[in-house]
Amino acid sequence: MKGAMGRLFERFGNEGTTREIDEELRFHLEQLTQAYLQQDMSLEEAKGAAVRRFGNVERIKGQCLAIGRRSRPFLVALKSFLIFMLLAGVVVRIRSTDLDIRHLGDLLIAVPILSRLFLYVRDLNPSTFLSKPETVSPLRLNEDVQPLFKAYDQGMLTPVERLISDK
Amino acid sequence: MANARTDLMQGTLELLILKTLSRDSMHGYGIAQQIHAAVDDLLKIEDGSLYPALYRMEERGWITSEWGVSENNRRAKFYKLTRAGRKQLEGERANWERVSQAITRILQTA
């Protein structure tokens, strides 16, 4: 029970999402570092090369966090539940004549309003704005490679076409 | 500031990811390796930029993810194409081929 409550509160906040993103990005960086170590680089060089190839870890983490937090099905369910709770509170408040039950209605109204306010304030985090789709593709042509002889293969396919082709 | 000469069409990365995942479920590192290998380093991409794209694609329902164990026994998040993702891939591929054919035709005639 305590574990379940802990998981619930963890999901309510961002800790779960942040930890998952951290673990996923760390796995990638460690795999890259291992690959560079196998190319006879020192640990320091391998770590540096891995970070260069990976890009700005904090920026990427911020973007992932903003998207991950927004898309969690749990949040959608939670917001629906809060709306239901609010409506139930209003109905209880209107229809009940018993003072104690009306207080329960007040509680049912107050909890979802405060919870929604909390979610709103949390979403004001600046990293939310980083999650907007990129206006340009993060893919670039590699200028260090001369594409004249390699841009098209024997089947006259460009690299992108070669990858998406089933041939 | 993006270099106009080296920019590629927006959505190209998503297309490459969809195609890579159409063969098998993979973790982010595996996807990056596959793409690097397939394009012979002619295209430049920071590996990390795959992740916001993956998260957006998951948000749109094109892919799903689950934690599993990697080939070297590490915990890793694996991505898998959904039915909607497969449909998206077909649409994107048809679109790419149409644009590609149109540009090739113009370049040949102009």
C-alpha cells in the first residue's frame, strides 16, 4: 500500500519521467563511450567524443521531459477524475440540505480546484516551451563528406531513399 | 542559424526512425546506429536529437515503448512501431517519393 501510494505521488510529480529520461539518455551515452573505448581512445577522450556526438544533454533532457510530462496517460486520467470530482461536489452542494454533507460538497469542489491549480503552476516550467516541434529538421547533410560519388548508389538511390527502400 | 544548403526537409528524421523501427523493436542507441550505418555518414545528426523526435512520435501514437534488457544485459527502453505508425510510414514514404520524383523531373528538364 505504501509502495503504491509512493508510486502514485511519484507519477503525480515529474520524478518518474525525469528518472526514466535520465536512465535512457545515460544508457545511450554509456554505449557511445564503450564504442569509442573500443577504438582505443582513453576514457576521457571517449566520454568527450560521446558527448559531442550526442549533443547538449540538458537541452535534450528538457525537451523530452516537456513532451513526456504532457503525454502521460496518467495525467489525462487524473484531469478527467478532477473534473468528475468537481461536478460531484457541485451536485452535492446544490442538492443536499444536510450541513455536514454540504461541507463534503465543499471539499469535493476545493480539492480538484487546488489540484488543477497545482498542475497549472507546474506546467509554467519554461522547459514546456522547448517541446514545440522543431522548425527545421535536426538532420543535416554532412559537409565533411564529398557526396559527389556517394550521394547516389548503383541503384540511383540517395541515402534517405536507400534507408526507406525495401529493396 | 540553420544553413539552408544543408537543411533537410522537416519530418525526414521521423521517416528514418519509422523505417528503422519497421524491421524490429529497438532502443534509441540502436536506432541511431542503424541510421548512421545506413546513410554512410552522409547525413549528420546529433544522436540526442532522436529522443525528442521519439517522444513526439510516441505522443502521436506512431510508436510505443517499453523497458527491456539490451544485448549487453542493461536496462534499456525499446521502441516499437504501432499500426498507426506503419500507416504513417507508408504515407510519409509515398510523399517522399512523390517530392523526390518531382524534383528529379524538374532537374532533368530544366
